[in-house]
Amino acid sequence: MLRTGKQYLEALDDGRVIWVGDELIDNVATHPKTRDYAQRIAEFYDLHHRPDLQDVMTFVDEDGERRSMMWFQHRSKDDLRRKRRYLETVIRELDAGAAPRTPDVNNYVFLTYMDDPTPWSEQSVGTGGRDLTAGITAFWEHIREGDLNAAPAFVDPQTDRSRETAQAESPALRVVETRDDGIVVRGVKAIGTGTPFADYIHIGVFFRPGIVTEQIIYAAVPVNERGVTLICRESTVKEGQADEHPLASRGDELDTVMLFDDVFIPWERVFHIGNPAHAALYPQRVFDWLHYQALIRQAVRAELMVGLGMLITEHIGTYQLPPVQTRLAQLVGFHQTMRAHLIACEEEGFLTPGGLYKPNVLLFDFGRAHYLEHVPRMVNEVVDLAGRSALIFPTEKQWERPELRKWLEPLQTGPVGRPHDRLKISRVIRDMFLSDWGDRISVFENFNGTPLLAVRMLTMHRAEMAPSGPLTDLARKVCGIAPPEPSGDTAYSEQAAYARRQDARAAAS
């Protein structure tokens, strides 16, 4: 089915237990602290019903059913570019990435399970020999048929990191009972973004030294499941202030701590349990698809920064000045570099074990690293080019008062454009870069799927980055060093073959 925004909003009234700040939310779709973002996700679903976007937002599957492109499995480079056009369209239609975790992003991570489900079952410990692959496939079909939204929750609480034994003592989610019909879990997942607005919580885990087998859980739980409570941070939404806050008034996706009080998960919703070695290999490979989308979002965000810088300097009459153009050129170069990483990762992609065309992992990961390293300086450039225009401007009600307008309008008048347009540009710059709402978006980009240091560190854990891997072949040849013996005991060959096949074409050959 192609879910509508109305159907989505109706589904949110399902008894889920959600706290935002110190307030218990009765209905996510109608409460002032949550309804704006719920409406934004409803807009996401309604985009799929726009006739002018039908070929971009939807596809016809092998059974003749028209579906959202978020379920499209790209088998070629052209397919991947088609998927990118869809992801870009969602980002652009929803304010250039002001809503980072829409359903298309959340559900994208399930491609890794579907692409090669067997290792998830075979590498599990404590299943009593059950085959979990059927449940993986069935859950994909379930969320696809309902056009549902499964928000990932992989991060555990920040416990004492001075000793490995602290992880085992932490309140992190763990299996407390194994039954014939499923497992019972208890504990906490520390961060879920947009979880109050999802249909399912996609539970996973990142490996940490000292993690115990009971804490290794990959599964799906309905948000309204008995025993699940969501504790959200204070909202930054500027509710009812669309004129003053064009972005911040449209909702806050809310970062959430999730409590699981003896929650039952049937085996058909369990994807993997019990194996820390598997957890050490796989989360980054699950999130590869999310990180490709993150690079797309960051490229669009870079484009927005270029546009804002050009518009505000044009309005205040500084655009033509050589020093200003030099600074604008830095923003343009930043944007073009992001585009280069995006195009290159698609061009240098490879086929996964399940036949998906996957973009080059190193190119999109180092593209994300480039963004994280340089975006603070680019933001500073936009704000500095705007000068006081980014903060000192009248409110809409002040602007509408005739006795004030006659004084205020000349202050917003430049060589081009209407004075009120400058207010609109200034408000977007303020919301995006100079507000608590915008700061939260910035923090999200920094930590979404790992911060800069972790991006680099985890990228070096990829199979092809080992000194015994293919990236040293040329250096060995130039130095006259023989290639490593195919003994199976090198850092490259020791990594599980099923993980290597998710990294690169060279690693799979």
C-alpha cells in the first residue's frame, strides 16, 4: 500500500507511552509538543501521492503494485541513482534536511538484513537452533506492506568507560528470559531519534569492550508494546510561530531514551542474539545505507548554505565585493566536494552478495568525514557574511505595525529584492544556525552514525583497509615485497567473509 498522511496520523493514537520533558503525551498526533513533527512525517507520506512526483517517489514492483521508493532494491548503478533522486527529493521537499530521520532513512538500514540474512541466524547464540532468516524476510514484507516506519535504536547508555567490566553492569538492554515463543528483554536503549513518531523500534547494538552475550540483541518491537516507555528530551519546537521560525516551528523529531520493562519479543521479530563477535562486525555495515543517505543530505545542506550566503550578500549589497566572493567560493567548493564524493561513490560501487548495487563505502564515509570536519567553518562563514542581518531584524508583528514599518522597512532595503524577503532569509539563517533547534540539528549531524573520530576509526576496520589487504598491493610492488601468504591468518583474511562481502568489490573477489 501507499500510506497516506491521514492514515499515518491515525495510527499514532495507539496507547504508546511517551514523555516529552515532564509531560506525558496523550496523543502524538495532536499534542502541541509533538503534533508539528507528526504532521511533517504525514507530509512525507503525502509526497508519494503527488501526481507530479509519482515517477520520483514511487515504483511498480514485480507484482504490478505501486509502492514507495523507500522499498526499492537497486540492482544497478542506474537503479542507485534513481534511489538517490528519491532521497534527494524527500530532503528538498522537507526543508533541506531539517527532518533527518524520515521513514525512508530508517527503513533503508534493513537492506543489509535482506541482502544476506543467513549470517544473522547462523552467527546467533542462544536461539536453540532456530532459523531467524524467515523472520527477517517476514518483517521486511510486513513493514513494506504497511508502509511502516521502523526507527533504529542501537546506542547503549554511557557507562563507566575506565574499565571493561562496567558494560556488563550497565542498565543496557539485555535478554532476561528465553522462551519457546520468544525472548524477554529488560533495560535501556540510550538514544533513538524520531522514535515517538515511528511504528516500530529497530533494536540493535554497537560492540563495546566487555559487552556480554545477553546484551547482543537485534530485533523489532512495536512502539506501543506493553512495557515500553519513551523518555524524550525537552522539545525545541517553536509551536505556532511559522512566520518567525519557518523551520523550528515545523517540529522537533525528539531524541529519546527507551525503557524496556520485561518486554516480550516473539522469535519472528528477533534477527540476531548472543554473539559479540558478530556485533563487532555488523552495525557499521547495517548503517552503510543510512550513511549513504547522510552524504546525500549533507550535500543538499551544503547547497543550502551556498544559497543562503549568496542571497543574503546580494540583499545587503556585498555580493560583488572580491573578498566576499572569495569567501562565497569556499562555500561553493565545500558543496562541490560533497557532490564529488556522492557521484564517485556511486560510480565506484559494487554488487553485494544479494545482488544489490552498493555505493563505494570508503568514498561515502570519507565524504561524511569531510563534511563533519569542515561544516563548522562553513556555518561560521554564512553567519559572518550575514552580519547582524542574522540576528537583528523585526518580528512579523512589528513589521505589520504601520508606525514601526516606516522606520523598519528602510533598514531591510538593499540593492535588490523586497525588504520582506530579507526577513525570510534572516529567519532561516537564524533557525538553522543560531537557535537551540538548529544546534540540535548540528549535534545530530555530528553524532548520527558516529562522530568524526569514529568515522575514521571504523572505516579503518573495513576489510580492505588491513595492511594485508589490497590497498598495499602497489606499495608492495614498488618496494619489492612479496604479497602475504594465503594462509588465512592475516588481518585481512581473518575478518569474516560475510562481512568482507559487504565492504567492497575487491574484498568480495
